[in-house]
Amino acid sequence: TKPQFNMLHLILPFSHEEAVELQRTFATEKGIWLGNPQVTAHPNQSVIEWYVGDNLLDIEDDELRSFFTELLHGFK
């Protein structure tokens, strides 16, 4: 199924600084660009606007699941 919108917000369970570090790691080691983490009112939370384009749509479901698992456990 195709997404209804081409952008979504990912609310991440770690600080802006940690999100920036994770962004750099995924970009350099995996070639995945998360976008620019934004500061939120909560110090242990950040948000990313993630665009859904052809590259993301071409990723296999298992690879995307693996990415989200790594993302959520990146700082634990």
C-alpha cells in the first residue's frame, strides 16, 4: 500500500544531542538520512520530520523493521 502522505513525524525517546549523534551514525554507516532532529519541550525527547520518497519506498520491509529496531535501541 502506498502512504497517504509523504512525511511523518518520528518522536524519539532521547535527547536532541543523542538524536543528532544517531543521525550521523545512520548517515555514515548505513546511508540512511533521518532528517534534522528538533528540540522538544521534554529534555529526553526529540522529533524528526521524515520524508517518504522513492528511496524509502524501495527498502524491503525487513530492512525497515531492522532500522526501527536499531533506532529505538540506539542508546540503550
